[in-house]
Amino acid sequence: MVKSGTDAAKSLGLRLTIVEAKAADGLEHAFGVMVRERVSALLVLVDGMFFYNRARVGDLALRSRLPSMVPTSDYVKAGGLMSYAPNSADNYRHAATYVDKILKGAHPGDLPIEQPTKFELVINLKTARALGLTMPPSLLARADQVIE
């Protein structure tokens, strides 16, 4: 995954800086590294520790002046800048239909693997303003939810 991310960044003329925080007590250090490395934006990957600390991640990103692309709308509601991700409620409904089929006797291995089909773009304008960013009207028009 690191190589594909590095290759993708390079093809766009960008430099990818990978900074790890394996536990909550390493978040401040990770953001300090990003500031020292002059990182210009933050992509938060899906991880239970980050989810549990999403408000802290949002606050640290804001204090570090880093626009953040985050995994779900929950992070955006907690202060992240934006997310484009599968709709959680739709995924839960889909999971419930699978549970129903299994409880009615279907063998899990016989059920098809499905990809999410409903995605949502969520933007936090309060965070954008705090970072001094102006969101393009065309992007706001496409958003499923804009948090003021």
C-alpha cells in the first residue's frame, strides 16, 4: 500500500510523507513531525484508534493548520475537513440483509461479496473557515452534507 501511495503521489507531482501514530499518546508527536516536514494536508486512514480519538485528531489537524481528508462523516462532525466514503447507514442495512439470510439458513460462503454502492461527501465549513480555506461552490453543490 505504501508503494502504490508513493507512486500515485509521484505521478501527481506530490510528495507523500507517511507518519505513524500507533497509539493515542503518539498523536502529538505525529502532528509535530508533520509540521516539521511541512506537510500540506493530512489523509487519515481507517483505524480504530483514530476513530476513538477523532475529535483529538481533528483538533490537532486544525492546530497544525492541516486540511484533513478523513475516513467517515463521524470524523468530519468531530472537526475533520472532509470525507468521501461509503454511507455507514447504507452499509449497516446491507449487513442486516446478510445476517437475515444467514439466520434463514444461507451458507455465508455462498453469499456474494458486495462493494458499497452509496457514497457520501461531507464537508465541514467551520473547519474550512478556521483553516482560511474557501471551498469551491461546485464542490459544495456536490456535497451530501455541509456542516456549518
